[in-house]
Amino acid sequence: MTEYYDFISKVYYALIDEAKAIKSYNVLLKMAPEEDIEIIKSIIEDEEKHYRYFLSMYMSMTYQAPPMFEIEVHLADEYADALEDALNDELGAAKYYMQILLLAPNMYYKERIHSIIVDEQIHATKLEHVYVKED
């Protein structure tokens, strides 16, 4: 039963992480030069999808909406620094989501979480490409 509660707790924090990512990328989008806008928009779309996936998991396991939370984001002033932070956040999220994957109670959740992890790694690769170009 402890794994059940660990899974729900970690999914809840993943929801917060995804909400923070969405908000952060929307701020980063305003800083981005024209050539990076489509890349960041594609990442935002994925993060919104991830949020929906985690929300669905949470609600199907608890039969209720998650507790409300507020998100504050503080990005670095320089675009390149904000990109580097976003890249590190993506890698950290992928690592954290591996913990959730190991606790997932069924194959459906495992497949969803695996697809999220792959997306996060792809985001990190895209951000690294943009970061290197900026540097």
C-alpha cells in the first residue's frame, strides 16, 4: 500500500513540475529569438500533454482532483542562462519520472510515463542545440 501512496504523491509533484514547466516555457518564449519560437512552442505542447497525462493518472487513482497549487517561476535574465536552466530542468524531470515509472501500478501508466521520459530527453536535446547555437 505504501507504493500506492508513493506513486500518487510523486504524480502530484509531477503535476506541479509540468505546470511550472508550462509557465516557464511561456516566459522563455517571450525571450526567444524568432528562429527558436517553433521549438519552444513544440515543447510547451508536449508539457501540456504531460500535464494532462499525470492529471488523468492522479484522478483515476484518487477519484478526485488534485489539491490546488500556485506556481511561481523565476527565469534567468539572459536567454542563454534561461535555456541552460531549462535544459537542466528537463534532465531532472526525466530522472524523477523514472522513479514514478518504477512505482507505476500497471502497464498503461508505465507506457505513458515512458513516453513522457522520452519527450523530456528530446526536449533536453532540442534545448542543448539551441543553447549551443546561442553560445
